Amino acid sequence: MISHMKKKLILPKFKNEDEERDFWSKIDLSEYYEPSDLVPVSFPNLKPTSTPISIRVPDYLINRVKEKANAMDIPYQSLIKKFISDGLKF
């Protein structure tokens, strides 16, 4: 059995994200690591990117949403997002 010595990965100091992105796009990690070196990770606090929007909603409707959200003990904007998400399910 032939044993291959993997190279040691040395990370440079990046001046900006573009430079870092360029570095990672050109590197072959198989030259540095074996599949057995990898470990699973999770990012439990990672939140999806969101975009603020403005919409006109009648006062009575916002008040109803706020009342329902308060009864459910959740922020009213979270409830609005849930309604939108639920409405888009096929």
C-alpha cells in the first residue's frame, strides 16, 4: 500500500472577501484532506437572508394580526411571514 502524504494547508491573510473567494475557488481540498478528516457541522443560529419591504395594510388588519400574534406570544411580523409562507404552499 502506498502512503501519500497530504500537504499542509496554510491560509494566507486575505485583504478582502473577493481575494478570499478567489483563493477558495482555485483550491482542491483533496490535496490537503482525506474524506475521513471531515466532520459534520451545523449552524443552528444561521438565519436566512431577508429583505425589508413596505406594504400598505389597513389599520384594522394590522391590529387583528397584532392581537393574534400577542395571543400566540410571537412577534406580529413573524406571524405575517408565517401567513405568507403558508399561503404559498401548494
